[in-house]
Amino acid sequence: MAHTASPQPVTINPAPALVGRIRVPGDKSISHRSLMLAALAVGESRVEGLLEGEDVLATAAAMRAMGADIARGADGIWRIHGVGVGGLLQPQAALDMGNSGTSTRLLIGLVASHPITATFVGDASLSARPMQRVIAPLSLMGADFTPSPGGRLPLMVRGLAPAVPITYTLPVASAQVKSAVLLAGLNTPGITRVIEPVATRDHSERMLAGFGAVLSVEQTPEGRLISITGEAELKPQSIVVPGDPSSAAFWLVAASIVPGSDVVVENVGMNPTRNGIVNALRLMGADITEIDARDVGGEPVADLRVRHAALKGIEVPRELAPSMIDEYPALFVAAAFAEGRTVARGADELRVKESDRIAVMKDALIANGVSLIEHEDGLSIDGTGGEAIPGGARIASKLDHRIAMSMAIAGLHARAPVMIDDAAPVRTSFPTFFALLDALGGSVTWS
Ligand code: S3P
């Protein structure tokens, strides 16, 4: 499951203009939730456009190990027969989450209110990530945890049924923690409440309601209050997963920085809790137009046309952070080509993603000739004003897909090729990334 196989070094060749129409794979957050909720519904759900990346396949394997019947048809549609809320079975072996923090934290939430015990394991990156943020609220609900030192994986959780409903105020802006508590609340008698002082991606709320859970959202002086009534009965659904805005982001940046580029990315999810990168790039002067804005399966979607533009440095509004938290590595690359300084702060959560994305991007950009200053909560980057960066260095992707893809984009407009020590992690979220790069006119050398 995890990309523990051999590393895949790749060299990114400087590219001519990127031109074409592409479609990015399905949204990762929505794909995970589709499988989890369908696995808890009674009857057959169908999912079209599921992201078939390693992270989502880890979720599928785990839900199968806990009793769901999940199969991909030759038509590319996934069919899921669920076990019903409360019906998860004891897995017979440790659940291998590979590189996926979302699978891990959300599934820990599901197990927490079922009468089963599960052990979660993952790769070196995932095993270094903090789990205390879900252990704390789920312990209050009655689950019992045996984590590794520092609240990390491997971790065993013994669920409690019936669990105890809680009202929990999120200490960090995290959709994963919010979702873990809401998913635990599905099989918990009474009302489980989460208050988020800062709004994060709302796919769990939308999809839980879509599957028939009794869920309400209100604005209170303390923040967004989400209430879910257990023990829920979920009804099977047909889901169409929109394209992942986090994957689209790489092409928005790539076309913005490579002179002469003109790219349309079709079918991009435009949920306002996710599209902060479009706003940030527009503030920098990016030329992005939305074509055919529409609704697909309850999520706003549009085709995005992006053309090369002269970017300028900005102070990235801190309030955008939750809606573009996964896009900072790509934004740092855009900043490296802007005129003047870009200050991106207020994003301390980047320190605990698949890698420490502040430190790893700092090293990768500096090695390739970019000037910047590191802050505890972000980077200040002095851009080239549109010129190619020097490039020429080999960077370490540190088992982090978004580092590999961001530096691949940086290499498209460099004086010397940028080398990436391991591009295998790209398969976790965006298996077609290099094929799309090729389709747009870029080229890479595998070694
Ligand atoms: C996700 C939430 C975010 C994000 C991750 C996906 C989700 O994590 O970084 O890629 O699907 O809920 P946090 O909740 O840790 O911010």
C-alpha cells in the first residue's frame, strides 16, 4: 500500500509554453468520505470520478477490512455495499494507512464509537505525524488509545459502544479533527457537537447530510457549531466526485509562470472552503477565468482557464490559510517568480503535514537559487520578476507528494533542470500528474 518500493528519481526539463485542456483526478477529501460513508450506508452506493490514488485506496482497503463490500466496475464506477452505522467488523490485521493522514484520522473517529479494536500503521512520514489532536476528543467520548510515544502511529484504538456525546471546540483549525469527531458521533446516541472557531473544508458536513444524517450548522459567537444526531441511519447515494482543486493548483501556478502558457483545467471543485489558492493567485495578478460555473453532486465546479501573467508579490491574507492549506508549497513556487516579495505567514500547520512543508520548501527553493526568509509560520520569498530561476539542484521530496509536484512545476521555468530524489509519493494523490505534464508540452527524464 505505502510507496515503500524503490524511490523514483526524476529530472524536470525546462518547458516551452504549456498549452492544452486537461482534467485532474477526483477530489481526495471527497473520495475518502465517499468510501467511508457509503461503507456505513445500507444498500449500494455508486461513486463516479473517485480518485484512484494510494491514499484513497488505503481507505478502501480499510473499509473492506471492516466489512464493507467495495468494487470498481469496468466502467470506472465504484460500487459499495455498506454494513450500516454500528456494523463495522473487527479488522483481522493492522490497518495500513500508507501516507494518508486523512484516512488515519477519520477512520480512528469511526472506530472510536464501534465495539471493535483496530491498530493503525503507516509509512515513515505518517508515523511522524501527531495523532493527539484526535486522541483528545475521542478519549472524552470513551475510546481507549495505545499510541506510540508522542501520540503517533503505530496506534491501537479500542472503541466504545455506546460512546458518550461531547461538545468539542477545535483547538487547531483542522477538518480532519472536526470530521473524526463527527464520524464518531454517527454511532453515538444523542447529539455530538463540534465548534470550529475558524471554518475549515466542509465536505463532511455536506456529505453526512447528503447521506441522510441529521446534522445542523449554525454560526455562534464562538464559531461554526456543527451538531450531529446519532445513532444515524445512512442511505446509499450516487456520488459524482469533482476534480480536486488541490491538484488543479499545480497547473494554475505552472501556466502562470511559464511564458506563453494557456491551459484549461476542466471540472475543478470550487467549494469556497477549498479555493483560497485561486484568490491568492488573483491577488498576485494571475489571469484565471472561470468558465461554465455549475453544480456537480452538491459541490460548485467550474472549468478554469489560466494564462501566463506577470505576477507580483503580495502579503497573503492570513484568513485564506484554511481554504488553501495544502496549496502553500505551490504558492511558494508562484512567489519565486513574482516581482518583489511575497509574505506568506499564519500557516504553522504546514509544519505537521506529510513533511514540514516550510522547512522542506525552504531547502528546495534555496538550493535552486531562490531568495527567501523562513518564519515559524511561513516564508517570505523574493521573486525573480518572471525570469527563470537558476535551478540545477536535486531536492528531497521527503515522502511528500506536494513537495515533489511543486518543485516539478518550479523546474518548468528554470535555467538548469531541477532534480527530485523521489517522485513516487505523487501516486498518493495525483497518479496522472506526469502524464498531464507531458500532455501540456512539458518533459521529464526518469533515471
Ligand atoms: C483534509 C484536511 C486537511 C488537509 C488534508 C485533507 C481533509 O488536513 O491538509 O490534506 O480531507 O479533511 P487538516 O485537517 O490536518 O488541516
